Amino acid sequence: MRPSPIAKCRSLICLVLLLCATPALAQQTHVLVITGVPGDEEHAQKFQKWAATFIEAAKQKDAVPEANITLLADKQATKAGIEKAFTDLAARLKPADAAVVLLIGHGSFNGTHAAFNHFGPDLTVDEWAKLLGRLPAQRVAFVDTTSASGAFLPTVAAPGRVVITATKTGGERNETQFPEFFVAAFGDAAADRDRNGHVSVGEAFEYAKAKVVQAAQQKGLILTEHPVLDDGSEGRAARSVVCRNGRGGESEPFARRNDLVAPPRRAISPRWQTLPRPIGSTPRSPASNAPSRRATGARRT
């Protein structure tokens, strides 16, 4: 018997649904966590704890496969090791995937050049930008939680790329509290502002920024760090979930329009990122007058 028109129609609908589902099934999140030179045992334990907290949340809460997670810790985090990690990551990434790069450690700024302090010669900011530019994913989040990290922003910012720095300028050189609060956000239901069961990059940023301010206010201390978020796409990328359990058990990052966490943000002017300021100062710029750029900070250390 020849199939009836109804049967043909059903078969066609099933085929269309299968083809439409394929891109969603292909989307995955890849995570690269790098911890720099600790300097002493206390900081070594802190950096290890924060990295483990973030990775555990990605695996347990958002089902990111362990094969998609890379950790470079201590002496593994050399210039050659970081470059190889980016090469390997670029080889695994597909355009529909998302990549999250998290830096935990110490930063420095000499008035001209900023650096993330890892073992051996430090990568320059331009070299970090080139490494990020090699990632073929359409959605990349780069999170530098170190002191003086604001000096990275003018160079590494790019359309569609989420860039989060713990400080507003390179002149904010004091040790930051931002990383502790940022990684904690992914395990705290209070950070899930839209109550969708997942914490986005934007939500984690807002949570950590508020905690930094709260900590300083409770101790009566001067704000010495002012976290900044720039996503180069009027807030669209930062609204999306970083690591999300999608269909078929795969992560579904940056996927849904209903993952909104805040109104669109205006990109901060690069001029305000590069001007060195005295430690503890809170300069205001035209961009900082906008609600999306409220200054926050951390305790003096």
C-alpha cells in the first residue's frame, strides 16, 4: 500500500523537528580555569578552593562534561601551557558552542602594561587578546578576577564577547574580593535573579559586585575595587546562561532569550579603562553615571 497523505505529512513533520533540534543538541560549554602564582600557601589554598568551587558547580549544577573542563594550576600555568590550552580549546570548539575562561590569581600594572601573574614570563594583554580571538565559538566569556584587571578591558573587549574584570582600572592594585563572591554565585540560589534554575554570567557578576560593596560597608572600609562587565553586544550575551543542562544531557549555554538578568548595558569607554588612578579613588565618567555602571569595590588589603 502506498502511504496516505496524512502519513506522509507526519513523516515530514518528524523530519523537520529532527533537523531543527540538531543545532541545540550540538551546543556545549567548554571551561578553562587558570590559577596564577599564589605567592604563599594561604593564597595557594584560596586559589585552589575558588577554582574547585567553580568547576564543581559547572559539573554538578549545569552538567558540563568533565572532558570539556580544563584546569591549569600553579606551575602548569606557564606561557607555553596557556597557549597550548587555548590551542586545544579552539580545536574542540564549534561555532554554536560557548567558552568560559576564568583567571584566578594576582594581577599587576606598572602604569603602562598590565599582566596576569603566572609562572614564567607573563603573557602580554595583546597576547591574551590574540588567544581569545582564535576561539571559533560565537560566545566567549573572559573573566579576570585579579587586581589591576581593568587595564585588560580596552584590549580584550570585542563584539559578542563577555569581558568581566574585578577592577575598573589598572590603578586599582589592591587584592580583590571579587573572585570569592563570583564563584560562590554559581552555588547560591540567591544569585539566580530570574529564578530559572541557572546562574548566568551577568547574574554572577551582579551578585559578586553587590557582595563586594556590602563587605566594605559592613567593615567601614574604602572601596578599592570596582568590577566592570562589558559584553560588546548591548547586554545580550551577558543575559545568557553560561553552563546549562540542555537536551540530551549536553550543556546549552547562551541559548535562551528568557535568561535575561538586567537591561542592556552601554559599553564603557576605553579611555576610562586606561587612565591610572590613585588607589582607593572613585573617579566618575559619563559611562559610570549610567545605572549599569554603578561603582562597587572591596576592602583594602
